[in-house]
Amino acid sequence: MFDQRLNHYRSRKLATNGTVLSVDSFRALKSCYFRIALDLIDSYHNDALYNGLTLDRHAEEEAVELFSKNIIQAGETFLANPMETPFIPNGTG
């Protein structure tokens, strides 16, 4: 739930800076994140093997999948009500 709120907050931050957000924007963001995250898991797995360590790839991939879903959910929430006040304070108060 926190990840979804954080993503929702970041969406608002982008929008206030003039970035136009759409369903396609969030799909592209999810796709980019997903691909990069999976590539990094491969890299971390190889580093772990080289150093005699273990890495639970399955758990890492599940976390990536969950965060990817949260990106889409946050986008849907944002697009349903783009003028809603964010849940996370901006740190100036």
C-alpha cells in the first residue's frame, strides 16, 4: 500500500512540473522499470555467483512484479482524480 501511495505522489509531482501523464505513460514507465529491474537481477545474480553468495532470484522477481503492478495502480488512481491532494507531505511543513 505504501508503494502505491508513493508512486501516486510521484505522479502528482511529475504532473505539477508540467509532464503530461496518460495511461500510455504509466504503461511505458512500467515496461521500462520491469525490463531494467529484471536486467539488474541478472547482474546481481551473476555478481553473487562470482563472489560465492546466493541471491533469491524468485523473491527478487516477485518484488519487481509487485512494484510493477503498483505503478499501474497508482497511475489508474491518479488518472481517475488528477486534482486530488497527495497523501505524502512535501517536507516543507
